[in-house]
Amino acid sequence: MTTSPEQFIAATKTNLEAQFASLTALNKKAFEGLEQLFALNVNAAKASFEESTATAKQLMAAKDPQEFFTLTAAQAQPSAEKALAYGRHLASITTATQQEFTKAVEAHIAETNTKVIGLIDEVTKNAPAGSEQAVVALKSVVGNINAGYEQLSKTTKQAVQTLEENLSKATQQFTQAAEKATAKKK
């Protein structure tokens, strides 16, 4: 069986349809992440406004400077805790979205890779005599592309892990600093 131009056209069309479907899925995941981020920010802004209004009323009702400073100090710990909760929620949204992207891209690349290798195998079965070097070169290119993708994937995963670790450390340090600040004011 020979590979005809129609087979290449059909394979190309199938590949383009798969890429379009993957891009559509990635866009959907991106919008879902943005929706969650927007909802988080709206809720945080609303809560912050309500709490600021209540705090301002309390501070304006203070009868003397001592009471004013006591009320101010009492706000430090809850504010720090809310900031930490916001940071954790933000990191959760970001991590989940990134994981969905990674999963979708890996699945798409694996599927595309399988199709390309199948097409190359089909073409090389029917390659004319003397084209062995071209076939080896083509397979080498595909192998190098796969190796590059695997390295990129590994590096990306390491970067995300490092980011999550740094965020966790920063959150822990911020919590400790907020607790110390609150303890000193009391």
C-alpha cells in the first residue's frame, strides 16, 4: 500500500481538528480559572469594604487614644489571616488551572505524537530504495522534538513545584510575623 496525497490531507485535517479541539478545551479552562479569580477578587473586595466600614465605625466610637490603639491592634491578626486565606485560595486556583493545562497539553501531544509516528511508519514502509538516510533523519527529528517536549514538561513541573514551595514558605513567614506583631501590641 502506498501513501497517497489524500492520506496526508486526511491526516493533516484530522490533526488540525484535534488541535482546534485542544485549543478550545484550553480556552475553556483558562476562562474557568479567570472566572474563579474574578469571583475571588469580587468577594474579597466586598468583604474588605464591609469590614473596613465596620472597623471605621468602631475606631470613630473610641472614647480615648488607648481604646483607639487597642482596637487598631486587634485588627492586625484577623487582617493577616484574611490575607493569608486569600493568598492560599489564589494559589489553589492558579495551581488547579495550571494542572488542567498541563494535563490537556500532555494528552494532546501524546495523541499527536502517536499519529505522527504512525504516519511516518506508514510512509517509511513504502519508501523507495536509497531513502533510508532520509527516513532515519525524519525519525531523529521526531525523537528530538519529543525529547525537547519532555525536558520542557519536566522543567515546567519543577518550576511550578518551586513556586508552590516558595509560596508556602512566604505564607508561613507572613503568618509568624503577623502573630508576633499581634502579640507585641497586646
